[in-house]
Amino acid sequence: MSQIFHIHPDNPQLRLVRQAAQIIHAGGIVALPTDSCFALVCHLDDKGAVERLRRIRGVDEKHHLTLLCRDLSEIAQYAKVDNSQYRLLKAATPGPYTFILEATKEVPRRLSHPSRKTIGLRVPENQIACALLEELGQPLLGTTLILPDESEPLTDPEEVNDRIGRQIELTIDGGACSLEPTTVIDLTGDEPELLRQGRGDAALFGL
């Protein structure tokens, strides 16, 4: 079974955050609370961990994985952002939104969409997620924790551990998460396109 770290949602214990970062650096997969629902995350550059993450979710390489970033400047390293896109991102981050953008060469080819060369990115405002990203000093690769053949994400850390504890290395208990995943907005076209309505208000984008 995976380890469980009980981390305070408002004042994350640095000792536990550092241990979680070490687990990720060592190739581990972590169930992480966010400002939407639980996400499965791993190291951006660990091919084996990424493949395991896809297997747990039951998704192939055409499914967009998401880079969880610390801020807008980090997004700009991994995605091509023009002025109009930047204004939209600035208005909606941090928050429960995932944005589809054109990937830069900083993104490993295996992580971007195979035909479109796009990537999903977000800036969470959950304090545990933020502390872990700050400790790592780089984005995490993540995906909403929805299991194969299910439509609802997992939101309770005990249930996460019961259901997939044998497949991951760590579950972080920071209290129950939202029932809603992020709202997904595609910014690669001339106008923003709503791909999934979630916790974030799409009216911010005129949708």
C-alpha cells in the first residue's frame, strides 16, 4: 500500500512536503489534492512514471496530460503564449482551470498531443500543491484522478488509498477535495473553446 501523509491544507508541513518531493524524484506517483479534485502526479521527465500514470487512468497518448505550474512565467516556458492568451491566463490563474496551448520544445515529445503538439497546463491555488511545486522547482505532470470506466473523480483520501494504494507510492491527505474537476479551455484557436465545464466559471472567457 502507498504511504499516507496527513498535510495541513493551509500550512503544509515542510518536512512532509520535502519527503513527497523525494518520492516524486525517485519515480513515484502521488495522489495530490488540488483546488478542484484529486490529481495523480509524477515527475515531468520520468518516462516510466508517466507510463504507469497513464495505465492507472486507462488513457493513451492522445489523452492530454497536464503540467501543474507555479505561475504564468513557468507556463510560458512550456507553452507558446501570445498577448491575448496571456491576458486570459492572468485573469484566471491561479485557479481551477486547465488550458490547452501549443507546446514549446521544452515539453518532451511523448507528453504533447501526438497530432496537435498541444499540452494542458494549469496553475493550482491549493496550498499543498503550491508548496510541493515550490519544493520541486519545476512543473509536475498530472491528470484528474478518475478511474477507468468511471465518470466521477475520487475526492476522499481514504478511498483513494483503498482503491489504488497498491499502484502508487503516496496519498496526500489534506482533507476532502471538490467533486468537480477543472474547467478545460482550449486557447489554440481564434476564440477560446470550452472542452469541459468543471469548477471554474467559463463566463470569464465569454463562454
